[in-house]
Amino acid sequence: QVQVEESGGGSVQPGGSLRLSCAASGSDRGIAVMGWYRQAPGKQRELVAIITSGSTPIYGDSVKGRFTISRDNAGAKSTVDLQMNSLNSDDTAVYYCKVVLDSVTHYWGQGTQVTVSS
């Protein structure tokens, strides 16, 4: 069983920055993809950013140029960080970390709230 631990999030004013972190442990094999999705009230969950085991990033259109994802596979845990800059009210959502082992096996974190408000 893979454990997914999220940290970061909180409240920030428009134009501000936040950093989210996610750590995955307990996998008996390599992790193919790690990343972040978000879900705002009344909306479907959407891709924010993901990164492959080879550190290739993929961003959702709404965050390109503002968010940066990075990954560290050293040690017993695999970690992924999401640096979020130039935040606006549309970024307000619950952010979920996703850990993908293969095409049929994935795990979600419990979610962390990000609120952008003046």
C-alpha cells in the first residue's frame, strides 16, 4: 500500500505564491507519474501538473507559465513539489496529489485547500 502525504496550501492574496509538497512511500516498484489535480466547488477535477519518472513535466493550460513542478526520487520517498506563482481567484480549489504506478494502479492524497482571496 502506497502512502501519499501532502503538505502546503493555505490562504494567499491575489498575485501571491504558495508551494505544495507531496511525498509517496511504501511502493515496491518505481512510480511512473506524480502530480497534482484540483477541484473547485461545482467543477470537475482537473489536471494542474504532472511529472514523469524521467522528470518530464506536463501542465494544464490554465497554469502554464505560473506553476512549476519538480520531482525528487532520492531516498525512501518520492516527492513532488508544486511552486505556484501569480495566483488568482480561479486557482482556489482543493488540490490533490496523485501517484501513478502503472496504467491501472494509482493513489490519491487526501487533498489540501488553496484559497486565493483579497
